Amino acid sequence: MSSALLTLLIGLLPVLIAAILEAAVASLTRLRLSPREPGRVADFVARIASEPRRLRHALALWRFALLGLAFAMASGLVAFGEPVPALALAAALGALYLLDRHGRLRWFGARAPWLAPIGAAAMWPMFALLRQRPEPAGRVAADEAQALADTLATSPEDRQRTVQALLELANVTVEDIMVPRHEVTGIDLDDSWEDILEQLGRVPHTRLPLYEGELDRVIGVVHMKRIAQELARGTLDRDRLRELATSREALFVPEGTTLEAQLSAFRQLRRRVAFVVDEYGDVRGLVTLEDILGEVVGDFTSSPAALRRDALLQPDGSYVIAGAASLRDLNRGLGWNLPTDGPRTLSGAIIEYLEAIPESGTSLMLGNHPVEILQTGDNMVRTVRVWPPRQA
């Protein structure tokens, strides 16, 4: 074996070790969110994982030492007239950078718990060089968001989107994702019993609001599993339905509540459904735990394909869209940038911009999107044609 090839193999070793350590740190980071197993090794690994600040700095020291050694060997190969092995080593360093830059090492490490002891053993000597200091609260929150994202993501791209969504929970309010009042499906106990039974038989939801006369007079929320059990026993009547709904008080949240705060409330109260109310106590809409989780890991009940069925693509590149469509859903599904700092729906944004209900055929610019009104009715915009954004 030539000396150049031997030097190349030795130079690739620190690159490989650096990649393993990057993945191992991701495994340690995820460990903080996992149940702790008993045992001396598990205790040692948990102690290393519990100090994210020193863990980051220890990894930085290892990275500096290993990559410095690899660069030095690459330079030596060039100096001794061996350009091919030097290029191979440089390519390995470039591959390591790309894998780390796109999150693939962390993604692999988060799914390889056996790497955690290796990472802990490697980081422990470096801990002796680093002073223990309290972690800033903001840095802790970012680390926890990153660890949770590694746990939830199924690909590096998913991880990046999940991190962004987790950090945005504090900036998004329940009105942004709630089901609007006029779209809430519920049971009116003032209806005839025959109508109620018919509606119970075709409702697509697992939880159903019950109210008297109007949604502002909410009684509670019933689970369709309980209703199915009562129907099977033949014990369901109007009084029993009311009893099921009132067994637990409805949860109300004010407008402006952030998704971060609402997610915490759902967890503490062990609830999954809440009614959003305005300053006068009127119900504006309904928000569920699934809606919030959908903001983080993607919608469970729909997909970009489903959105594109609602936003019908035309031969000229425009989309025919229902006025009730959510601006956030359109932006997220189509990659647009419609303004979201005001009304939540496309119809609301158009009416606010024009300060009137437009007639069919009216054209305008919404943000940098050309818009044409196709149909109006019932004091709202029913159907619109929207073109992709014009380039500035």
C-alpha cells in the first residue's frame, strides 16, 4: 500500500469520526425527551445529555480537532505532490458539510439510540475542559424544540419545517387556525328528535358540540363513541344526550390566545376541543388539539393535493378559489404570500381591501396577486380567480 493511500485512509478516519459524533449528539439530544432507563450506563448517558450547553461546546471542540487534522492531511498530500488523494479527502469533507447542513446526520442520530452511549463517552473528556454554567431560558427552549423536531420528523426536510412550526407557535393565534363559527358542525337540542338522530347518523366528526338554539349557548361536547354506545343499548334520548354533554363543562378561550398557550392549556386540562370567544363572550369558532398539531407536523385530514382540488388550477395558470378559503392554507399549500395580518379568509381580505362587497367582474391586486371576482352572494365573495404572484 502506497504512503499516499495510507495517508488518505488515515485522513478519512477523522471525517468518519466527526460524522458519527454529529449523529451521536442528535441521539443524546433526543434522549432528553425519552423515558429514562435504569442502569449505570443509562445514568451516565442521561447526565451528559442533561447539559446541552456543554454538549454543544464539546462537539465544537471535537469538530475543530478532527476537521483540523483532516485539513492538515489534505494539505500535506498536496505538498508532497499527491493531488488525487487530496481531492478525495476534500470531497469527503465536502460531503460531511452537506450532510450536516441538510440535517441528515441529526436525522439519522435521532433514530439511532445506540449512538447515545458512544456520544456520551466521547463528550465526557471534553466536559472536563468546559465550565458548567446555567443555560439561558431562550436557548433551552430552542434546544427542546430542536429535540422534539428530531423526534417527530420523518425526513431532514420534515425536520426543518417542524422546527420552524414549533418556533412559530408563539406567534400564531387560535383565530388563525380555528374552524369559523359558520362552519362548526353541532347538534341543536331545540331541533326535533328525528332531526337530531338523522344528524348523529351522518356526522363525520368524533366530537360534537351541543347547543340550544344558537352556538353562543353551548352546553358541551360529546364524543361520538359514547353516543354510539348509548344508541346500541337503546338508552339515548334528549335528556341523556344533554347529560352526556354537561358531564364536562365546555372550554372557552379568548381571542388572541397563542397556539403555544392553547397547547399548554389542552395538556394541563386534558382537553381536545375549545371554543374561541370574543370580548362579548360570543363564539367565534372552534379550535382542536388536532388543529394545533397539524400546524407542527402537517394536517392529518388533508394534503396539498386536497387543497389543490379546492383551488382549481386553470389552463392559464390561475386558480379558481372559494372565497371562504383560509389565507394561511393557501399560502402554505401553494407557496404564496397573501397578506395574513388582517382577515383570515380570502373573501374577508378582499372586502377589507375594497371597503365594500364587490360586484362580479371586479379586479384588484391583493398583495402582489392579481384577483378577479367571479361570484358574490350573501354579503360575501363566493368565488375568485387568483393568479400567482407577479415578479417585481
